[in-house]
Amino acid sequence: MPSIEQRIAKDIAARPEQVAAAVELIDGGATVPFIARYRKEVTGGLDDTQLRTLEERLRYLRELEDRRGTILASIEEQGKLHDDLKADLLAADTKARLEDLYLPYKPRRRTKAQIAREAGLEPLAETLRQDPSQTPEAVAGKFIDADKGIADVKAALDGARAILMETIAEDAALVGELRDWLWAKGQIRAKVVAGKEQAGAKFSDYFDHAEAIGKIPSHRLLALMRARNEGIIDLELSPTADPDQGHVEGEGRVAAHAGIRDQGRPADAWLRETVRLTWRAKLHLHLTLDLFGRVREGAEDEAIRVFGDNLKDLLLAAPAGARTVMGLDPGIRTGVKVAVVDATGKLLATTTIYPHEPRKQWKESLAALSTLCREHQVDLIAIGNGTASRETDKLAGELIRQLDDRKPAKIVVSEAGASVYSASELAAREFPGLDVSLRGAVSIARRLQDPLAELVKIEPKAIGVGQYQHDVNQVKLARALDSRVEDCVNAVGVDVNTASAALLSRVAGLSAGVAENVVKHRDSHGRFTNRRALLKVSRLGDKAFEQSAGFLRILDGDQPLDASAVHPEAYPVVERILAQSGRTVQSIIGDSSFLRGLQPESLTDERFGLPTIRDILRELEKPGRDPRPAFVAPSFADGVEDLKDLKTGMVLEGRVTNVAAFGAFVDIGVHQDGLVHVSALSHGFVKDPRDAVKAGDIVKVKVMEVDLPRKRIGLSMRLDDEPGQAKPGKAQPQDGNRARGGKPRQDNASRGKNPPRQNGGGSTSPANSAFADAMARALKR
């Protein structure tokens, strides 16, 4: 079998020696951002995407090897490990294949077949299988033994059948063949549970649905699974498009593999029934659960990838920058919470106004906001997109018109996760004396200044740009999202003298504890004047410094290079440039003509090759460059504030809030995101919606359909489309993890606005069969 390095190399399109070098670095404690940025010579230039895949595959393959060792030891201990079996186990390249081979040797509770073997019925089973010309009842009569629990012929034949069924069902070659056949031909079939039509209206597209299991899109599979878990539909795996014919074919495959043929001999009917039961009661059920688990795992991986991509786009959204911002957290009965922060994010003032129902203090609210704008020279007004957002946006618009001199701009921003942050321990430490309700307004203001710096304070899952995020493997999701956050933070870089502990903890090599120590040291000793001073921080040793230093920025410090992404270990390269040119570091930074005139090849040495030298020269040309785009704000249409204000044919501007496998959700300012189906994103073919749009993009859309009862909006980015044309694709059920306006359910729950729905809890099993019960247990696992 190929080595782990060879298998991973094939997966990421790299050479085994590149993989081996990266594995050695990872095992030595190096982080992916550090390896991708500062160890290009060692890995042959593997990028962060390849390294993340490598990291995940390395974890899987090492788990596979650990499991292989456990299985080999278990079978050897039983005294059943022969050379052929050992060779098969060593050649198994997936966990599924490994478990197929282990199945006959797996320790378990006593089965009917084991009890029958102990009663001496195995010769009966083999006799009937090898010589069907014998009459089952006549042969079975010889095995009646009351002392062994075999009271009559029926008991003997039942025991023999149990032995044959287990023997056939545990044949690894047969299981593998049937698994491949079902994956190629099988169909997932959904039927609505009687009486659940109204309760499950949002899943009505799936009340009578069939689709190939090997081709079903991830979002549809997760929707079916959720509907099944909520007791709305029954799910089964049909062997082929024709269920009856498919089961007949399945039985035929089992019979052929077991060498059983119906030739009209005395035992053939008994053997045929044994095959039927083996297929129906064992193999089909086992493989249904197995393949449902496989397709669900694939769907979860795709959903996690989509979530990660959306999170990356949101974190790397354009920052408004160092400007004074007023944050407005809209509310009706509880009022609009107001917070003003200065250009560095420092809180200057807070208040609560009540412009809406029931108090209607419109003029008083305008006066209060006007005073704050003038007193603090507000540049921007950030308005949360929750309840009463459009009404508060109208208030802000009137405020701006009233201001004579300095007129701030207003921007509606996502408040996803703001309430989660408000109630967090981190927020309590940041603002110990501030009311929880006002902390959300601070977060809204700050996330306009720098989305990355503020959103890292919130658990990624609470940001709400995922697809069925509560239905996927939570450990895998958390690991993937943490990796995305880490990659984003390190791609931008962090000002060590202003960053919060939450932001610093996402820097490669810095744990949460060390990040806290950096902030404490900064508070006690003043700002850091150079990167080397970081080594004085408690628990920040040489390894942590090596991993983190290149991503930490010190502006206006002792060493100009500390404000760049040039790693301190590479400063000697810059010093050689200075020595050769006779210039100062200040004079070459930003001097494009000089830097482009250098020959990178002449600067290489044993440690630093061409990739690193070119990175250094690019960084010197534009030190500390921000990879994020320029800030642009969407402009919502006046008079379009509610779902009922929408008319088909309207062309509106909005911001993409979420991208799923089937299209993009767009906030057009009516408290309910509209859906642009993937086929309506462009006139050309779009395979992946993220090739056309990303979360945070400002787009123009045309309203194609408004479904008031189901609160759905159909949009198109093809502005020459006409409403009423053939629909580009099926509308998808809204992701139950997203509340109105594209916000995550946790937000509304924590604010007490809309009580959260349970995720599959409390539902009753739609069927009482053993199949349904087994399926329910498997899906819950």
C-alpha cells in the first residue's frame, strides 16, 4: 500500500517529499499560516489551501492506521489472523473497507447464529447449502436435542438459517460489491408522513421525492435529513428506480455470490427464503445506514466548506477604517441602543432612544442623535439589520438631512452574533460597567470599522452564514471554522499594540492564555516598540515568537520592518540589500523602482530561497498591505421596507449575506433575505455560486417572485429576466438555522424576539418498524 505521504500527495496534487516536509513541520508544532508564508522552500511552495487539506487528510489517515492496528491485534488475539486476511487488512484504504473485513471477528453480544452454532447446528446449515437435494425437514430431524434448546424441526431450521444469514451477510467481498452497486444505482425516496402535510409545509418539495443517492446535492440531502428527523417525511433507500425490481436484483446478487441457485430441488425454496431474509433484514438495512452515513458525511463536508468560504468572505469584508462611528442596535418596544466609538474603537458615549412604537419619541430621538454626532464628529452611522432596522434607517436618513455641516454616511450592517457577544465573558471584561443591551451597539459600530477584529470575538457558528449548520458534525465544523478564522487573521496581520486578546489569540502560535498575557504586558509596560520586546511576555517563548512574529505588526516602532510581514528571521536579507545599496531601510520601503531593479537570485543563500526573497521584496514595496477590498455601502430603495412593499419587476440594490450550494441570499432591506438561484446568478453557466458572488458583495437584483405566505423572495441578477418566465430551478426551503433577515437563530432567541425551534427534538418516530427505529438511531448518532 502507498505510504501516508504518497496518498496525501495524490489528494493535493503535490510530491510525496513536499508532503513529508510539511508533515514534519506540523508534527514539530508549526502552524499552517506560518508554513504557508515562511517555509515555502521547505514545502516546495504548498499554499494554505493545500496545507489545510493535508492537515485534515493526515488526521484521517493516522486514525485509519490506529484503527488498523487495533483490528489486527484483536483478530490475532482471537487466533484467527491468517496471511490472506492480514494482507486484506493491510491493503484496506478506507475505514469502511476495514470495518467490512473486521465484521466477522468483531466482539459483540451473542447472536442467534452464535447460539445456534453452540447448539451444534452449523453442520445442518452447511449440509443444506452444499447439497440442496436433501429435504430440510428430514435432515433437521437429526439435530433435535431438547437439552441444547432444539425442541423441534422448526427450531433446528431457524438456527441453521440464522447461521447462514450471518455468514453470508458478513462476507466482506459481497458487502463491498453491494455497497458499490447501491451507490451507483440506489435512490433516496421520501414520502410525507400522513397528517404532517400542514406542519411540514416548508418541506413540501420533498413530500414525494426520489433522487440518486450518489448524485444528490448536499443541501437537498441535509434538508431531507432534517425533515425526517422532525417527523415530517419517511426516508428509505431503494436499490434502483423501481423498488420492487431493485429488491429482486439485490436478492439475486446475494444468491449468486453465495452460490445458491433455485433448480427446484427440495432445499432450494428454503435457501431462497434465507437469501431473501439476508438481503432484506441484514444487508439492505446495514447498507442503507452505511450509505446514508456516507452521503450525509459528504453533505456535511460540503456544508462545512460552504460555511467556511462564507465566513472567510465576511471576515475579509472591506473595513470602513479608522473613523468615528455611531452604532444603532434597532428595537421597537425596548428602544434603539446607541453607542459612539472613536477611530480606534474606544467607547465614547451610549444612550437609548425610543423613536418607534409604543413611545414614538421621534423628535426627541433625532435631537439626541444630532447632539452625539456634533459632539463626537461622527463620520459613519452603522445600523443593525434586525427588527426595526428599516424604520431606524429612515430615522438616520432624516438625521443626516438635518445636520448642516458634517454629514455622516449611514450603512446597514449585519448584527449577526451581536447579542452572543453582548452576553459573553469577553464583553463583560471589555465593558464591565456597561449594560448588556448596549454592548451590542458597540459591536455593531466596531464591526463596520473592522469586521475581522470584531467578529473574531464571536464564536464562528453564531455569525450565521452557514447552511444547515446545526445539523452537521459540530467538532468538524468548529475545527474547520477555527482554521478559516486563523487563516484570515494571519492574512491581514494584527497591530499588537491595539489588538484585543480575542484577535491576538487567532494569530499563529499564540494561545488564548499567551494572548491575554500580551495584553496584560501592554497594559502594564506600555506599547511594544519592537517585535523582540514580545519575548518579555510571560509564556511567549522562542517557538511562539517564531510562529507569530511575522503576523504581528508594530507601527511607528524602533524597527520599520516590524510594521511589515517580513519575518524577523529574514531581516538579515534586508540588511544585505542595505549594505549593497548604501541606503537606509526607511528609504527603500515603498521605492518600487529600486526594489524591482534588484535581482532576487543574487540575494538567496542556504536558508532563504527565491520564493522567500520575492515575498520580502513585494512586502517592502507595499509594507503591511491589506488584502481586503475597498469599503462600499449598499443603498436600499426608499419606500421598500417590508415584504409587502415588494413588486415583481423591481430592480433593487442589496448585499449578499450568504452563499449556498444552490444560490445566494441577498439582503434588500425588507427583513427577509431573497434567494438568487444559482441559474439566475449569471447569463453563463455557474457551477459554484461563489464563482459569481461572495458574502458581503453589493449586487443589483430584480424581484422575480414574492411568496407572502411562505415569506420567500425570488430574485435574479440577470436584470433582463422577466417575472413569469420559466423558473430557473426549484426554490429551496429556507435554512432553518437562519432567522428572518439572514440572522442566526441564536440571536433572536437570546434577544427574546422569536423563540427558537427545536432541531429535531421531541418528534415522534414516523414508523414503528425495525428499519425506521434503526434509521432513527443511526441518524441521531
